Amino acid sequence: MVSMKTLAVTLAAAATAVLTVLAAPAAKAANAKDLTLFTFEDWGNPPFLAEYKKKYNAVPKYVIFADEDEAFTKMRGGFKPDVMGPCSYEYGRWQEAGFLRPIDVTKLSNWNKIAPSLRNFPGVMKSPTEAWFVPQYWANTSVTYRTDLAPEYAQKESYNILFDPKYKGKVAALDGVDDTVSLIAKAKGIDVYNMTPEQWGKLQGYLREFVKNARFISSDETSLSQALASGEIVAAITWNQTWRSLKKDGIKVNFMSPPEGRFTYVCGLTIHKDTIDAEKAHALVDSGIGDEAAAYMLGELGNGPANTSILSKFTDAQLTELGLPRDVDNFMKSGTFQVRLKNKEAIVKVWSEMRAGGR
């Protein structure tokens, strides 16, 4: 196995450009004329803005959303960011709501570095030169758990840990329906993407059971990571970057790969139809898929970059240590690929009421 020390050296070399940018003079503070980037926690960090900062000597305002449902509601209420970071299962809803403008991929210097299978993903392209959605990264949703605090699950991994009476008050989850509602359904043998009304009724019962067993439902990844690190909880529904971060810190954790299987997904970037500056918005999208961004998302966040050119800097053993394969297509087939939920708004309403205590 590749040592973490050796891996760290390789990651440092791959991210040299990132470090150079971070050591450069500070960019001008954001002002009213600067763009707004609206995305998940961590995805507006300096490496994602590196190329944009080089070009404009400025950085965009960075607004975080907990999940796409929150983002959708905020934009429907009138918020108009310039560049947004939804996942592939969500951007279609934003397109239908009239939030998006097509992205001219001929203006993206990094476009051809994206894996062909991701560029050609169904629904991505409006025309041969226009995309509704630019893939940025690929990753998993599963359960991160403490192998030292729940050793029986290290012997036989199962999502049943989320319902185990032994761990009542010791489990948690992200609050987004696409992650948590979908995984609870998978845990109980329900295909969340093709549910009958009867199955939806049963799933609501399982969700109530989980909420009663959970210590908290989180709107941010950091809270889950901290609670797992401290032992406040022993398991949580998370993205793989939570597992990666805790593993780097020496915490005894694993990212479940039980018989039920993980979820796989692709997230990316879109441009709002009312952006204040289309040229800058394209530059910000391009920066988010650049080499500096790719090195950072792989080395620091533990996610697979859509810009797969960076993968050539790593051996198969090193990628295995990171929990990622070299072949994007095989990765996507390794789990249930997240797609758009039917009747999503109704599911969001019920799930929100449950989390608020309306069980």
C-alpha cells in the first residue's frame, strides 16, 4: 500500500500551481460589480477561483447553499447569482424554471480536458457548442462510520446501522432529499426513482423512524465531520469527501460499500440567465474546471475531477488510497447513479416537515 507520506508528496507536487496562486498577492475584495458564485461548502475555495483571479485580479462573492432545494427556493424568490454549482440530477429543474443560460463551450479553455463520457452526458448539451451544465466532479454518497466505535459493522457493512437501536442518538445525515431520502429508500429495498404510491407511504414511515433515531440532520458537511471525529456520532449519511477528510486526520473511519450499494453522482457548473457579465461568468466556470481546481478537488476534497488530465499524475495504487478509480465510466457503473426524483417538490415538503418535528 502506498504510504500517506508518499501520497502527500505526490499531491503536493500535483497542486504546485495551486500553492503558487495562493502565495500570490491578494486579489481585490469583492464589490457590487463582481460576480456571485452560488454553490456547496468548499467549492468556492481559492483553488477553484485561481484562473479567474489571474485574469481579473479579483474574486467573486461566494454564497453557500446546503443543498439544491435550498438554492432552488432562493432563486425562485428572486436571488440572481451568476454561476451556480448544482449536480446533474438537479440542473434540469433549474433549466425548466428558466434560471439558466446556455454556456458557450468554445469559450472554455479546459472543456476538452473533461472526460468525453461526462461531456456527452444526456441532457448536458443544448447544441454542439452550447452546454446547460459543465461537469466539474464525480463522487459518492454512502455512510461514513467509525470502525472503532461500531466494530460489528466493520465486519459486515450495512445501512441498517442508521436504524440500529444500539446507536439511537448516535447517527446523523445530510438534509438534502437527493442524498438522505434516496439512501434511506435504498436501505429498505425501495427504488426511490420508480416508487409506487404504496412504497412512498412505506418510505415515509422509514424516514420518520430514522429521524427519531438520529442525533441531528445537518445542513453542512462540516458538522457531520466534526461529530464523527469527536465520537458524538458513530455513523452518518455523507459524501465521500467527509470520509476522505477524516481519514487524512487519522480518524478510524470507513465509507460503506454494502450489498445495497453506494450512490454515484456528477456535479458541475451552470450560468444564470441574468448574470451581470457573461464573459466573466464563462471565465469563472472555466476556472472551476482548471488544472489547479482539479488538483485541489482530488488531493484535498477526495473527489474525482471531471478534468481527468490530473489523473495521469497518480499511480493506480495512489488513486486507490484516495478511494477513486482511474476509469470514470466504471466508477459511474459501480453504484446507483443519482437521477432526478419524480414529484421532488412533494418529497421535499414532506421531508422538511419531518425534520422540523412534524412527524
